[in-house]
Amino acid sequence: MKENQKIKLLSGASISYNTKHGAEIYRRSLIVLLQSVVNRIYPDIKTQIGQTLMHGYYFEIANHKKLHPDFIKNVTRAMKAVVGEDKVLRKETFPREKAIELFKNAGRTDKVIALGCLKKESIELVFLDKYFDYLLTECVKSTGSLKTFNLIGYNHGFILQFPVRGDIDKLPGAPSRQENLYKVYMEKKRWDEVLGVRHVSDLVQVIESGETERLIKIQEAFHEKKIESIAGKIKELYPLKRVIFIAGPSASGKTTFIKRLGIALRVEGLIPHEISLDDYFLPRDKTPKMRDGDYDFESVRALDRELFKDNINLLLKGGRVDIPEFDFKTGRRKKKVTHVHLEKNSVVLIEGIHGLNPALTEGIKEKESFGIFVSSLTQLCIDNDTRIFTSDSRLMRRIIRDNLFRGYSAYDTIKRFPKVRFGEDKYIFPYQSRADVFFNSSLIYEQAILKPQLVKLLTGIKKKDKGYYEARRLLSYLEYFRAIPSNLIPDNSILREFIGKSFFNY
């Protein structure tokens, strides 16, 4: 990883792109550059930001309009020209009502509605030529810092690619088009359309109109229907496929998903046996380490892969297996084991972040296994070009869970999260395309549930602390939400894994 790739900020400070905060500033500033150009050369086109795909942000054209044939070429050329001119951005603070008036006069209704959710009295706007936007985080000082980007046409929209993690001068190679992930994104978009919620302001309106409970019931029913569909597919493939791998990144809700899937499988007449890959961790003295000396718990090499493969193959041959149990406090296996045997109508559910990694599944016949990828693909937007991204949703979940059940502060979780993300990019996301099905665990209302606890935990991070700016950024998102009482959430909800009082034992 290259060091000292500094970005100059409007505040006069500098930050490294190699930090999460620095990368976020670069990406948000790149969106300002993109929108200023689109606004100038295609004033009739309104874009809507969507899912993260192909190492970039996917944008759709509003009102289902088709992309102009020369859009990619013209916008790319214009953006590069502005970068070459190294134009200075300008920041100015306005009273909230004046900021709303400016957006209203510019015909940008999405911004007007979003600002209507805020209670703060003043709004910071950033200007690039005649284009302006409000700031949820810092911004670059001038456009010369934004030289690395790429635009790619994608389905009925386009993708704005940014530099790879850790190297501001390098674009990603030719990544997979991630069509399966795109399908999941479109499925979630259809769910949100049924719910009538795309922007945070829509959610606020539902809450204020007293329809919160109905929204929650419909959203949870979507999850239940999807889980039942996956269970039905597994039943169709039985007995050929008896090993079900459930993988996904941290805080995606895999543990609750596997328990709800187990219930759905029993309805289908199958008997599930759950195995956690966490119980196959190597003892601490054999755990690989990172360059800084920290244990690399995200690495597939942290697992006893040989024991795991021997156990699974013996199960498939009809044998009885002693599944270990790992003690995370001592860093060693307990003497206690769980006896597992695949009797008639049995399947084994294997849950863990490396469930689709071929380094783990090598030696297990592919025709006998079925892969599920679980992630929280958030679609909720603050406005047409600002959304709550998947990694932020998972970080918010993890902050709450780590504090409630592991005794960690928000600072501890934020400090650790870049290493978690690095491990995900290296060991998890490259293999998501191996999944047979995807399950999206996001809930349209979850930030509204988490807000009270998050605000309390995040405001405890001091300015001198390393995670301060990350905490400020998350708090700036939460300002747009109205809180929902947690007692409205069903006890089998994915969200209960993070806020407590779940029907399931973990």
C-alpha cells in the first residue's frame, strides 16, 4: 500500500486517500464533479445513485430515460477538462431556509425534501462553477485532486469508478460485471417501490403518519418470503446437494439468517444441522498475523481447513463427526464437541465469512454443495446522489452489537473496521459470484431503529480520537432520520441480532 497520497481539503488540511475517511472524501467530491458536468452539458438529465458495483457507484437515469449514446464519452471528456483546469471549490454557510430556497430555484426537489428533514439552523454548501451541493463530509480543495476515475455504461445507467483501495493513482482492472448482484439490487428496488420508500424523507413521512408498524410488517414479510423461497430451492436439489454454505461480510446477519433458514427447511421436511466456521479457528499461536503484528482473523488461513474438509467429507460419507467448539477468550478449542451425523432428510448448514472461498471448499465436491451469499445491500437514499452505503450500514450494526455483547466502544469498532473491510475485499467479496443465491438482509427502517443508541455512542468519540471524523460522518447521515422505538421490531428479525432480545440464542 502506498503511503502519503495526500488530498488537500477545503478546510486547508490534508488527508491520505489510504484512510477510509480520505477515500470517502474523494468519492463524494468526485460525485460533485460528475454532477456539475452533467448539470452543464445535459441539463434535462437527472441521475439517481444506486448500488456499489464494479468498484464504483451505479447511477440510473431518472424517469427511466435512456442514456444518450455519447453520454459516457462527453461526460468523461468534460470531467477530465475540469480536472485539468484544477478549479477551486468554494464552501459557504447559509441559513437552512435560504439553502432550501437555492435548491428550489434550481429545480432540485430531492435536495429540498431532504433538507426539510433536518432540524439544524445552518447548512454548508459547496460550489463548483454554477453547481452546488450540501456537504455530508469534507470536500477536496480543487478538482486537480480528482484525476483518477472512469465512467462505464452499465445496463440502463452507468458506473462511476474510483481508485482502488490504497492507491489514488490506480483504477481497478477489468472487474466482473456482477450481474447477480445487480439482480439483487433490482429486487430490493422493487421491494422499496412497494413500500413507497426510496428516500429518507419518505421514511420520515411514514413515521410521522403513524404507518411505521405496517411498513415493518411488510418489510419483514419480504425477508420471510425470500427465505422460504431459498428453502424451497434447497428442497428441490436434495438429496444431490446436502452441504449448504452461507457466506457474507461482517454484520450482514448471517447468524440469524441461518436460524430462520433452518426453520424454513424443517417446514420443507428437511433436518438442518448448523456448523459455524468460527469453531474451526486455529489456536492463537498458529493464527496468521498482519504486518503490524495484529492477528489476521479475517484470513482464511486462520481456519483449520484440513480438519474442516475431513469433517465434511466424512459427514457426506455417512460418518459421525465431532464438531469442535472454539473459546474466543482463551484462543483455543474447548474439550466439548458436538456430535453430528447426517441421517435421512438431513442437510448441513455451514456459516462463516469464508463459506464460498475455494481455499476452504477445495476437496468438497461442488455438485454436493449449495452456496448462499448474505449481505446488507442498502438502497435507502438521502437524495438522488447521496445514499447510505452497504459498508456504513454494516458498520452501524456492528457498533451497536460490539457495544452490547462484546464490551467494545464505538471507537474500538471504528478503529478495527478498516482491517475488517480489507479482509472482506481480499477474502470474501471476490468469491460472491460463486453463490447460487443472494439474500439481502437490509431493512429499510434500520437506521431509524439504531439512531438513539448510535448517537449516544458516536458522540462519545472525542476530536483527538482517530475515529472522530468517521463518527461525525455517520452522525451527519443520522440527522436526517426520525427514531423508531425498537419494541416494534419482531423478535425473529435480522436486526435483533444487533440490538438484542432476539427469539434465537446465539
